[in-house]
Amino acid sequence: MKIFLRLSWQQFTKIVLFFLLLLRLLSMLLIPLTDTTEARYAEIARKMLETGNWVTLLHDYHVPFWAKPPLSTWLSAASMGVFGINEFAVRLPALLLAFLTLWLTAAVMRQHSGRDASLATILILSSGLLFLAAAGTVMTDPALLFCVTLSQVAFWRALTQQSRYWPYLFFVGLGLGLLAKGPLAIVLVGMPIFCWVLLRKQWRQLWYRLPWIYGTILLLAIALPWYYWAEYRTPGFLRYYIMGEHIARFLDSGWHGDKYGFAHATPRGMIWLYALGAILPWSIAMLPWLGRHGRVLSKLCQDNDGWLLYLALWTSMTLLFFSLSGNIIFPYALPMLPGCALLFAELWQRARHQPSGNSLPWIASLSGMLLGIFLLINTYNSSAYLRTQKTVIAGWHAQHPAADSVLIYWHDRREFSAEFYSQGRVKTTLNPQQLTRWLADGKAQFVVTDTKHESSLPSAIRQHLTTIQSYQVMQQTMLLLHYRPLAITQPALGEIKSHD
């Protein structure tokens, strides 16, 4: 402890950042893919690599996935093509996108407010709960975060400094955003910029500083070919994606048109509570800070260039937009995090009086402690706390199944982690006729079910099943069963092995 007290806050910050990175890398290596979100997107990327179909995302073989554009899937598939099919490779693009987001955010802060403010921005952003979780998680949101940040930073730098490339990078970010999350990216970028220009009366600068004609051509050249080709390959994609995923899902909390899951009905305005959780521990730390500086807050917020206003709009407009929706999930707060970190760091920079004795690294280290505890618990027994089928598939592989065989899940939902770890050899059904056909063709010798669905197995098939092993996956007991059509066996209860 005394050693840390002797360090400057800058030195301590770098140590905290190093350990946050180390823990994040270890978690990417040691924590298995979990159902449903992360494992589903990992399996979609694996199928893309396996089939060589880089246009149409696949929800299952020969079943298109129309819910999302391809950018994050392209990156994960390409990473697995280089580093192999494993958790680290499929997660690596999310970590790299997080690094790029940090660099963009820190660079614009350094240019505006100096090195210390830039370092504080990196610390605040990288240690926030949601950013730390997303930096290395397989989902579409890290790609959206990077694209929104690129356009937001590029816009500010295009309007405040002479540059050849930042004005064009603004449109590059929008084009990539269309490939990351669709038209939502343009909305999230456009709302704070429109409000800032309106309040600051910067219409003339907006028109002359951005190359609207050539920039729009660049934007369309990036995004339009994939949208055209995706509709051409699977007609109906654009109708479902635009009208369903972007309009019906946003407006209708009871939307039943989702082809790949279900709508996440939430009370309108819930995004604000999600945002407070997303920026932990900083959402708690800001309360005593406001208590100490509340009287001078209006003075701290004064500036001539509109910087704080821009950051406040960047932070709040995403939340205001999603306040209108009744279908949101926790990661939807992610695009506002760089603006929030910049805002916090700027206010901290203006309020501090002494360069030493700062509490920022200590606050950030709380996130590292939580991640370390989570990593230790789940390394000891990940299946008990995470919904993953990795141990079940490992048990199946230990039985040395034939190379062309499949594993049948007698279950009411697909377990995408099982499909990923089996490299697409898992089939799921609760249809007795389908189960009979799959077993009859000789390619399936093993069945996986849980204790809830075991009793619903057809009796003519159940008498030919022998329990090989049981696995505890969260609150479920998964059973690996061996199918022997010529030998009717009923093992004694004591013969069933248990593996936690």
C-alpha cells in the first residue's frame, strides 16, 4: 500500500490500466462462451468461416440471419481464420475495437485539454462496467461503439482544426456504422450533432467543413454494396431488417415479429438506470464529487467553444433516444460511454487543484477487483455460474464419436455454445419423429437432455439410452446419453457419474 502512495497518480493509473488489460485478456482465454447472445454471434461467425458465405449471415445452415449487419461477424470470422476456432480468436476483434475507441477518445481529449485529462479519460472509460465487459465480448455493440465514436470525434476535429482526413473519416464512420448496426448509427451520431449545431448556430461551419457530396458517395460506397447483395441473395431481408428490426421493435414493446428470439419488453426510460449501471463505479463516485463541487459547478461548465455542450449532448441524446423505446437491453447504453468519460474527465480536470493525491486510480481499481473475483469464481467452476455447454461437449468428445457423427439435444431451445464447441455438429429437437429419424440414420450415437425434458423422451427410444455422465450447468442437470439400439440397458443409479 505504501508503495502505491509514493507513486504519482499518473504512474498508479498506468499500473491499474495494465492490470485491467491483463485481467481482460485472461477472461477472454479462460471464460467459455455463454448462451445466448455471445455464443450465438460466435456460432454465426463460425458458420460464415465454414461455409465461405460472407454475404448472408446464417442463423442455422440454410437459414439466413436478418437481424444484424455483418461487420462484427466479418471481423470475428476473419480472426478465427487466422488464429483458429476458439474463444480468444472470436473475441479478439471486440478487444481491438475497444482499443481503437480508447485511442480516438484519448486523442481528442489530449488535443483539447492536455495529457492528464487524456489519461483520466482512458482510465474512466476503460474501467466502466459496461465498457470493460464489452471489450472482449462477441456481440455487435463494440463495432457500433467504435463507429459512433469515430464519427463523433471526426466531426469535432473537422470543425475545430484544419485537416484533410477527419472530414472524410466522419463519413467513413457512418458507412461502417451502417455495416455494424444499420441506420441506428446515423441516428445516434446525428442527434447530438444536430442539437449542438442548432444551439451553437454553426450551420455555416457544418456546411463548409464537411465534404457532403464526396463524403456521402464514400459512405454509400462502403455500405450500399452489402445491402444490395444481401437483398439479392435472400429477398425480403431489407423489409424485415428496416421495418421489423428498426421500426416495429423500437415502437412496439410487445412486438411478436422477431424471427430469432423475442422482444425485450422494458419500461420506457429504463435506459437511464442501465446507464448508471454501465458507468459503475463512476456513477457512485460522482455523488461525493458533486457534493464537494456543486457550488462551483456552473463556473466549471463555462466555455467558449461548446466542448462541454458537445460532450453532454453526446452522452444524453443516446439515452433520450432509447427512452422512447420499450425494447432495450443493457448494452444499448454503450455508445454514450466515450462522451460520458470525456465529460467526467473534463470536469475533473477543471476542478482539481493539485496534480497528486488523486483518487481516480483507486476508484478504477474497484472494477479490476470485481473482474478478478468473477474470473476466479468462474475459472474454478464456470458451468455452475454461466450458461455454457462447453463441459458437456468436452464430455461428448471424450467418448470419441465418429468424425461425421452428430450430437442430438433433446431440448426446447438451441444451445449455441454447444453448436460452437461441436463445430456445428449439434442438432436440437423436441419432435419425436425427428429424433427417431436422426437416430435411425446411424450418424447419432449420443443424446443430451436435462432432467426436465428426460421424461418426455419417447419410451421406445429411452429404453435404448444409457446415461454416461451428468453435468451441472447453472441450475440445470444436463445428461449425456449413449444410444444403443441393439442392447436394452438400464444402468443402476450408482453407475451415473457426476461432473460439476
